[in-house]
Amino acid sequence: MILSRHSLACLLFSFVLGACSGAVNGDDESNSSDSSDSSGSDTETGGLCGDGVREADEDCDGSDLGGQTCVGLNPAYTGGTLACSETCSFEVGACTIDPTAPLVRLNEVTSGTVASGTYANHDDVVELVNAGGTSADLSGVQLSDDPSFAVDKTYVFAPGTSLAVGEHLVVFKDDGSGMTQLPFGIKSDGDETLYLRGPGEVMLDEVLIPAGQASVSWCRLPDGTGPWMQCAPTFGATNSDGGDACGNGMIDVDEDCDGSDLGGLGCADFDGYAGGELGCVACSFDLGNCEAAAAIVVVNEFTALVNDEIELYNAGTATAELEGWFLTDDLAFGESAYDPGADAEELEFGAGVTLAPGAWLVISLGNRPLQHPFGISAQGDVISLVDPDLTLVDQVEFADGEADPSYCRVPDGGDWQANCASSFGVSNGN
């Protein structure tokens, strides 16, 4: 057997870190590093994962492993059965590990902030584990989110860094106090791939993180050898199931929403909001882009005949509280100041008077509660609605004969129209 220069370098380096980017059997190069067990379905090329045919960006598909084996995938494996996951990535759980070699693996990732534990308040955290049989020397090992390992996007482990058997090593973007290690963050709004490379550009591991899946924790179960999935966050310790499904795009137990799945709800389904764009952050509703509901009360119709009815209409999206408001004909059109003390015939609305969105309130001539004491002149008049701060809310002026049988807005809350058919308490223009 003749080994290429690259294959020989891989064999030598495998005794240190237990990994190699290609097979060492003649010129038959591996089609994927052992990192590929983390890849998802074909997000870039449009290949169909699950059709039984391995395509670009798929490590495998069904029984089609591309000729790959446990041993060919990583020299730290001595045998066993390589499998293919439902996401067309390699599963190495049934591969056997060489007890005399280290096996350094990416083991857990979050794109968010760790909520509790040793690494509480740390952002964009990455955990490595040594799943092999001997200690690993990490001197010069590189971690990046850039496949070209650009200097400004790559973290390099310092000389003398080691990882004992079963030990976890955690690095992070920010520890909450301003201390940083990683020169890159981990995306939460799109797919992200992390790469782990040893000296000699030997690829040790990589993981494709689907958009949003690492908002809490994306980890291997079991440590180092299992498939990637959403987990309970355990940075610095053995990975645990009971994972948070937040980020999988589907509403699960204890989630308000997940990604674009809002359960059919919108801003208007929440008290105090009328419209806008309902969002979802960490699987909880985000009302930041919702528009607050507001009451818009207008004079909507009136008549100068018989009972001089006046109709108010709420064209807004919130219930109006009318206590302390005034209805009057004693305010000249265009004036901005109103003195209720000088007005002998105004209606002041009492406690508990409300007007729901889309509802009408009809007030007739009289001296009882919710009646106005002033008459409406058939020759023309001005009707004004004033709030408790004495701010003019609405005002309408009409001319001789225009309120016979009524003067109204068409449609409700719209433009004024003379000589309407009376429609007090129902929609105008019907």
C-alpha cells in the first residue's frame, strides 16, 4: 500500500487527536470528515434527503453511505457499524473507539445566552469533549465559523492546552462582563456551520446548526458520538436530554410560538393592540412591533327634527371611557378653548359611560342622564365633543336644512353628507 503525503500526515496526527480528513487506504479519499454526522438535509443544493440517493451536501442517504465506514471516517474508530440519520448525516453511535487514541469533538453549542449553571450569562458558547481513550493535545487547534479559517474569524487554542478523557472544554463569545474568546458569533436567524481543525489542516469535526435550533442548546447525545439534537443546556458537563424544542418551527408544550408559527394569532388578539406585526422571540410572543389600540370617538349623525338626536360612534380599536367628556352647541366653529362653567346647557358624561369599538351611542334631547339639554337649530348650528382635558375631540357645523331628516357621516366615521336617511344606532348609508 502506497500512502500519499496527506495520508501519512493524517496517520501521524491521528495519534494526537484521533482524526483525519480523508481515508488512508491507497488513493480512496473519504467523501466526508467525521464532522458530517452533524449536517442537515439539503438546504443549499435542493437535494431531497430521504430519497435513498446521496447527493451534494449529504453525507449519506438511507443505505447509501458512499462507501464510507467507521474506520474510514476517523482513525480513532477501530470498527463498528456506520449509520445514516434522518437528516442524511452520519451516525457514529455504533462505531467502536480505539482506547489508545483521543477523539476530540464539538459537543454542545448555543447561539443565545446561558441561563444558569457554571456558564450563566455567557453568550455564543461552544463546548468540546474528548470522547476517546487518551488525553488530547489541543495546542494550535482552530475553531471557526469560516471554512477558510480566516484569521479574524478563527479561535486558536493556546500551546499546552489539553483535554483529558471525558473532559469538557468551553469557549464563548462573551461572558457577560466584557471578556471575549471567540472572534465570531453564532447565528440564530440562519443556518450556521462550525469547523474544528487541527495542525496540518486536518479537519477534526464540524457541525451544521439549522436556523434557530441552538437558541437554547444544540448538542450530541450521548457526548461526542451521538447525533445532534436540541438539549437541556449542560455546558461543562455531560449532555442531557429533556431538551428545549424552541426553534424547531413548531409550537410545543410550554411555548407561545416558535419561529413563524404564531398559532394563528396576531397583534389584534392581545388586549390593547390593534394591528402591526406580532413577533416571536425565544418562543414567547413579542409585541414590540404591534400597534397600540386607540379609541376614536366622533360625532356621527344628528337631526334637527323632533328629539334632536345626536349619535356618537367609536371608529377606533379600543373602548372609549367617556366619563368627564362634554357634548355642547356652545362652542363656535374653529375655537380651541372651551369653558364648561360658562355653558348652561352642556351634557357632561357621568361615571361608567363607555363606547366600544364599532359601537354607536344615541343621545336625545332632554334633562335625564345621557340626554343633552340643548336643542339643534334647523337653520344651522355647531356641535362639539370635548374631552376631560377640554381638548376639542370632534366638531361639525351644518347649514340651514342640511339636518333634515339627518346630517351624517358616510360611511360611519367618514365624510359628512347632508339630508341623510335617519339611521340612529345602526350603520349610516344602509
